[in-house]
Amino acid sequence: MNDTLLKIWNKRPLIISGPCSAETEAQVLQTAKELASTSKVDVLRAGIWKPRTKPGLFEGIGEVGLEWLSTAKKETGLPTTVEVATAQHVEQALKHGVDILWIGARTTVNPFSVQEVADALKGVNIPILVKNPINPDVELWCGAIERLQKVGLQNIGMIHRGFSSYGNTEYRNAPMWHLPIEMKRRFSEMLLICDPSHICGNRHNLQEVAQKSIDLDFGGLIIESHIDPDNAWSDAKQQITPAVLSVMLTNLLWRIKNENYNTTELSLLRERIDQVDDELLSLLNRRMKIADEVGNYKKDNNLTILQTARWNEILERAIAKGNNLTLSKEFLVKYFDAVHMESINHQNKVMNEKGSVLNK
């Protein structure tokens, strides 16, 4: 990897943009020129091979699109990046001088496919990004990164593009922010960028999602842009023009990261949070001890663990009280659901032990 590309790779924020799919040479070149003219985009992206859910949909232009990207790079100076899913994709991308590769969500979910890509990159000094798997599985995401690390790749990054989830209606792919946060905890020095296009599935909420990722200390963005979004051959609703992208990037507020920033006032606030957390843990421990007693009562009286009416009562009471507090319904449902499951686990353990704990 040359010094220029290394400098771009290490830039924060790193901004990647371009069409969901390379469709025609004219479309790729015009998009690249408009993106380059804004001076806000660092890398040009375009889908060359498009894994689609059903056959018959547009699955990418293929290798000829790599030639268009190569021309676009020569004319604009923008390095290029494409998605790869097979060893053949890797070979063709490298042959045409693609600068950065990424592994898509449908590939990350398959360890065999990730390993094939990793083996094809052994001994190659090229940056590679790994999108989260479609399903919310942190271990699969970690596993893909580890496979790339084991073949010697040094410059690896992550892309958060959201997760498929049953019942999700607000987003195309639910962000589930706690999962990329966990990945940042595990790989604290690794680049993590956000893909608002695939999270939103529309162009209307891109800035909101992008800003949230920035506030969570993400290192950049990958956003789909097209010279004529409404007539794009794939994912038309979530693409924006380079001009709109430029305005959006200007309006985003990039936060300052400074691990050493620790004023006395902030330290005192954090100490107060630590104290409250300790109290919460103590209260939760007391609650689970009561759950153990409930489990013994149910065991002695041959009752089932799950009592739906009681669970609904607890949840409704919590939500009603939350209306008068600064706690969202979404948080309360998740919190009490977690507490409820832990209580069930405690009761299950008690009810399947020999004898009653209270009689010992």
C-alpha cells in the first residue's frame, strides 16, 4: 500500500461514496467527477457484483465495471473500493487496481466464503472493510475479522450497515447500536464506519443516522450517491445526488475525540454515575433473591414459571410510571425484558434443584 492510500485510510473522518451499482461508464464517471469536485469524499465506491435476494434482479455489471472505476480513478484521483464475495472477485479487483475491498453482509454471515476471500488475499497488502452480518451476531462479525487477521492482513476496518430483524418497520435494517458499540469495545483501535444508506433504506433519514454514528465516535461514513437516484438500477430510494451529499456532510457536526479530556467536573459526574450503577447492581441482586423465593413457592405449589398476566402487569406498570420520568418506552421494555429473563433463569434453577432452598 502506497503512502497516499495509507494517509487516506488513516484519515478521520473517512468518507466513502458512490453508486450502489456501476450501471454505465458515463454514470460512473459523472458521479465520480461530481463527488471529487466537492472535496469532501475520500474514496469512490460502486457495486460490481450485487448479491440479490431473488434471481432475475440486477446482479451487477461484472468485470467491465472495474474498467470504468479504473478510468474514474485516473480522471479524478479518487481511490476506489468494491465489494468482493469470492476469490475470483478478489483476483479481478486486484487486476484492475482497486484500492480498498469490502466484504458484504451476505458474505460475512458465511465463514466458508470469508475464508475463501481471506485465502485469496494472503500476502496482499490492501485495506479491507467487513460489514456486519445480516443477522445480529457479533461472533460472526468478529470471526470474519479474525480470519482476515490470520492471513496477515493489517489494515482491517468495520462497516455497520444494520441488521435484519423481525418486526422492524422504522428502518430497512435495524441499527441495533449496542452491537457496533460492542465491536468498538473488542476492537478499540480498529476503524469503524457507518452505512446509513442500508440502515435507512431511504434518503430521508440519512443525516439523522449519520449524526448518531458520529456522536458514538464512528470513524467515517459510506453513503450511496448517484447522479440520477430515482432511476438507479438498484436501491433507488436510499441514494442521493453528490450535491445533496455535499450539503449533508457540511451540516453534520463532527465531535472531538480526546481520551485525555477529563475535567474535574466531568470526573465528578462520572463518579456519581458509578455510585448509582453500584446501587442498581445491589438492587438487582436483591430482586433476584426475591425471584429465588418466588421460584421455591411455585415449586412447592406446582405452578409454572411463566405467569403471563403478572408479566403484563409488571410491564404496564413500568411503562405507566415511565411516562412521568425521563425514560423511554423502548428502554423500559428492553430493560424489563432482560430483568424478566434473568428472573426466569433464577426460578428455573431453583425449581429444578432437589428440595426447596428455603427448607435447607
